[in-house]
Amino acid sequence: MFTSKSNSVSPSPSLEQADSEALDISTKVQLYGVLWKRPFGRPSAKWSRRFFIIKESFLLYYSESEKKSFETNKYFNIHPKGVIPLGGCLVEAKEEPSMPYAMKISHQDFHGNILLAAESEFEQTQWLEMLQESGKVTWKNAQLGEAMIKSLEAQGLQLAKEKQEYLDKLMEETEELCLQREQREELERLNQVLEAEKQQFEEVVQELKMEQEQIKRELELTARCLKGVEQEKKELRHLTESLQQTLEELSIEKKKTLEMLEENENQLQALANQSEKPPPSGGLHSNLRQIEEKMQQLLEEKLLAEKRMKENEERSRALEEEREFYSTQSQALQNSLQELTAEKQQAERELKAEVKVRMDLERRLREAEGALRSLEQGLNSKVRNKEKEERMRADVSHLKSKPCPWCWPSPRALPSGPGPGEPHRACCALGDPEVLMEAPLQRPARRLLLGVAAFGSWIWGGRKACSSTPVGRGRWSPKGWGLRISFSTPPGSWGGEGRGGQEGRMQWNWGRRVL
């Protein structure tokens, strides 16, 4: 019994020449073994055993004794009994009466068919597979394969170049996305700062409203006191007039009494001269003393009333001054509350605008991340087509079209932004927390808090310090109830227009409170 065997023989770097006619080459073959062969040129039912070797796209056969020599020396004999080219051949299984595991090899250039037979089904399957595979090796396929290899190499180089370009763009867009994410985080932090400032502002406004209510109550109390003083002044005036009238009446009565006393003394003197007796004038003198005592008492009451009148006038004047002071402070407080309300509304509008910008940035960030994921999937995908490439180019174009997050959808309207000929730096300045903190006049909430602190100076009695920034300073005036706040923009900032910065000063001074 014989077997077919697949062999892999290592090639030798040298050729051994046995003689001038025989040349043995040590090389690799795809399959070798002993098969049954029927004569090719003529019809015959006779089968003979031959040693077959499949080398590349050729089927070589020798006498059966060549098998032992091949297995021993591992040499490839270049003088076979026959060579059958397998390129383009059709190989299929066929059943013959005496050979159930036969194989038929046919080609349009062959004059007839080649019939071979194996000893078992396993060998038949093994030889069929190898013969069919070897039949695929043709000159046309080799040329086509070489062209395909060159095309694939060129396509691979182009794909590698495009992949590198996409990777570079991906890295750039990733860095930009990281920058956008940092800007979004900075925007969230600024929103938290604005929320804290808004809360502080609302607390200050609430305190100012409570102080305004207290001032109103004090004004009402002062008005009631003024009414009481006016009423008391009227009563004292009536009392003074009544006392003056009584004094005048007593003066007239005293004058009459003195005249009567003088007449009586004259009469009594005349009678005394006649009768030489002392005149009885005790009753008139007693009456006169009573009148003088009453007049003295009335004068004292008049002086007391005048003194009280002067005190009431001074008190009324002081109350009037205090009422005017409270009225002035109330009016100033009302104006400041209106300004603070307007500033609060402006700050809320800006906060809403920033929240809207943040939401839009988050949406664009999600879209960009989705485009990046799609781009990365397209780069990692082995299957490339025109539709995918167009989608990848669209993703890259979408990633590259990103306007300034602070200017989009519309430029921010700032109180002291750049002029028409200046570069647009306002949006970039707002993204920098240091620039933001160093430009208090560009932030309505910070200017609002400075105004609140200034106006609330007389409320806190000068005992609280004003919060300061690196460029905004506040100090309490040692004289009176006042606050002086000075501010300046840093040199080179767009608030100072590059001219060394701007300086400003706000001052509120009130007179010392009289309570």
C-alpha cells in the first residue's frame, strides 16, 4: 500500500551537478505521492502506478521507484517522465468502475482528459484541493496579481498618508476641544461667581430696603414730634399772651391802688393834723403787697414760658434739620435702589446670555465629540468607500468651523470695549479670570457692589471695610460719614486703550448724623 504525503523541503543555496545530463535541485514541493494513472494519448482501461509531485502550477510524474530516492535525498529530479501544466485546469472527482476515487483534469487546450486515481477518499480530497489550488497559478493571474499588489501598495500609501493627515487633524481638534472644555469649565466657574455676587447683591439690597423702612418710620416719628412741638408752641404763645394781658391788668390795678392810697394818705394826713391821730392805712398797704407779689409771680411765669418757648424753637429747628437729613438720605437711598435694580436686571440679562452661550458651547462640544468619534471610527475601519470619506471630510469641516465662544451667536456688548479700528480682544479677555478680576469697571455686578458699599457707608457706621480688588481700592473717610472709592484699569488693557490705564474716583460724603 502506498500513501501520498505533503512535504516541505528546505532549499539549498548551491546546486549539485551529478553529471552533464542530470541536475538535482533541493527545493520545496506542494505535494507528492503515488497515484494510479491511465494512459493519456490513447483510450485504455489499464492503470499504472506513478510517483507524482505538485510543484507550483505543474504536475510532474515519475516511475514509482523515484519515490524512495526523493524521500531519501530530498532532491528534485529535473527529468520527469511527464509534465502537466495545471494553470487554468478544471479538476474534479470522478468515479470509474475499477477506481472509485478517481480524479479528472481537463483544459480547453488538452486533447482529451487526464485521469488519476487515489487509494482512499482522504487522499483523493487532499490531491483535489492541492490540484485546484495549483490550477489558479497562471501567467495572467500573476500579471493581474502584480498589478493588484502595486495598486494596493499605492492605495495603502495614499491611505496611510490620509490617515496621518486625519490623525494630525484629529490631534488638533482634540486640543481645541480640550481648550473648549477648559473654557466651558471656566465659564461655569464664572457663573458660580456671578451667582454668589448676585446673592450678595440681593442681601445688600434687602438690607437697604430694611434701612429705608426704618428711615421712613423715623421720618414719621419726627413728623409727629414736630406736630407736637408746634402745638406746644401755640399753647405757650397763648399762655404768654394771657400772662402779658394779666400783667397789664395788674399794672393798671396797681396804679389805681397807688393813686387811691395816695389820696387816702392825703385825706388821712389832713384828718390827722386836725385830730392828731395816726392814719389807718394798713389795708391799702396789704393790698398793694399782694398786688406786687402777684406781679412778681406772673413775671416769673412769663420768663419761664419764654424760656420754654426758646427751648421748643431750638428743638423744632433740630427736628427740622433731622427731617431734612432723613429726607435727603431717603431720596438718595431711593435713587440708589433704582440704580441697583437696573444694575441687577442688567446683570441677570448678562447671566442669562452667558448661560445661553454655555449651553450652546455644550451642544457644540457634544457635536464635535460625536464628529471626532465618527472620524476615529472611520480611520480605524478597514472598509473605506466614497460615502465614508465624504462623511469624514464633513466631520472635519464641522470641527474646523468653530467661532469664538464669547462672540457667538452675537458679539458681547461691553461698556468699554475696543473701538472700530482695534482688534477684537473683548471676548478673549472675558475668558481669562485674571483679566476679568483686573477689570472691575467692565463687570456691572462688581461696579454695583462698589456702589452698594458706598451708599451703605452711613448704615454700617464706618466700621466695615470695603472689599477691594487688585485695581479697585476703597477707604473710609475719618471725618464724617463717607466713603471714597478710587479705581483704575491696568496699562495696556482694552479698558485703558493702551495709554497707561484710566483712573476714576467716586466719592460720597455726608454730614455727621444728628440723632
